[in-house]
Amino acid sequence: MSLNLSTAAVKKFEKEAQQAFQESGTNLRNAVTVRDAKASKSVQFQVYGEVIANERTAIHTNIPAQDPSITIPTATVKDYTVGIYTDIFLNNQIGFDGRQSAVQGIVSAMNRRMDEIVISALDSASGNTVASGSDNLNVAHFANSAKLLGSAVPDTDRHFLCHDNGFYHFIQESDVKTIDSNFHKPLTDGKLPNFLGFDIHKMANRDSVVVGDNAGGLALSGSDRTNYAWQKQSIGLAMNMEPKITIDFIPEKQAHFVVGKLSAGSVLLQDAGVVTITTDES
């Protein structure tokens, strides 16, 4: 074998680039009330107040008119973008499609931003709270959340958002992991799509502005984690521009510019339909 052969060896690249581990988003958009906000900077939601049916005590008498309250929460939309350049020369020198890899990363980034927009509205709720009880996420947190929402809030379209730390603690609860109480067997597949009428969403630590800042997602103060339970009609999401991706060729840079963009805003519609749950992750 020639001793000089190694200098002529060609580096081999895989045909596909692995994406760095990152969450693709929990799709909280489907868990809230969405309204079209195209051609506008804000959307007003109308919340119609309660009325009561009273006994009719005599015939031929005027029916008293009730005057239900109407509140008008407003969602202000904001614009979000994420862009990546791919060079025309480098595209010929790497073994994977740089544009496709950029698209995959941008889609995940936009989905996570959509989650952040919904969480910002949940953060503004204050009426219903469940204390940690010096424990991580457990059955009592779900039960107390359902109790606070009560019968006045529809039993359908209820959602629960928790952190990974709480979720994997929760599925080890005796009333959750035991088939006598829960037919799903979460200890088999590590999944639990719903419990006590709530569709469960989970997320890990999230960055917000720069990679590594850990400033997004569910807030952590010391060992206290903030979680949320809510009914779909209690949060409004205004969509001015649906998430989309464009790939443009920039001649002066001889590069493709892959850009993701969306325009949206959220608002709390009914405080009674949101529960803020604190869990202890110590």
C-alpha cells in the first residue's frame, strides 16, 4: 500500500444532515380559539355575558329585558421571522441539501414561537390557582384544576400544559400507571394523551431570543414550575399571516435565503377558563 494514499483520500459525507436536537413545538394553536386577522394589526374578540331565565308569573305582562355584559378583549399581532443563508458554492461542496435542512430547522422554530404566543396569554390569567403541595405534578393537580374550572366551563376542549419533568413524574403516580385505574398503560409507551378530561401537552426547556437563553417555555422560579390548564374558548389567537417559508435567490450574495415568517398575537378571553398550577420540581 502506498504511504501517500491517505493524502488523496476523499472525505465522505452522509447524504442527509442530522438536525440538532430541538423541539418541533406542541401545536398549542389547535388548543385555542383562532380568528383571522389578515389586513389588520389587532382583532377584537366579543365575550357575551351571562343571562338568567326567570319564572313567568302572570300572562299578558311584559317580559323584562336583560342586559348582558359584553367584554371585548383585543389581541395585537406581532411579526416574527427567522432566516438562513445557503451559499451556491457550498451547496456543491457538501453532501446534503442545505436548503432542505434549513427548512426543517425553521419549521420547528416557527412552531415553538407559536407556542410562546399562546403561553403569553395564559401568563396573564390570575383568577384560578393550584398550589404545588410540595410535590411535582400529580393527580391532585389535575383534579383541583378540573374542580376550579367546574361545570360552568365546558367539559370539552380542555387542555393541560406541563413540563417534561412534571409529566414523567406524573405517569409514575399509582393512579396513573396502574391498569386498574388507567387503561392506557403509560409506563409501556411513555405517553399519556389525556387525563381527567384534559388533553395533555408537554414541553422541555425553551429558548426565546438566542440559543441557550432558556428564557421561553414554562417559567421556573427556584424549584417552582408554572403549568396551565384551560378550556379552548378562554384564549384567543389572532393570525395575521399563517406560518410560511420562502426560498429566494440573492444574486449579489450568490446564495439562497431561506426565510420563515408568521404574524400573530394572543389574548386572554375568559379568566375563569384558565388555571395556573404550580409544581415543585425539587
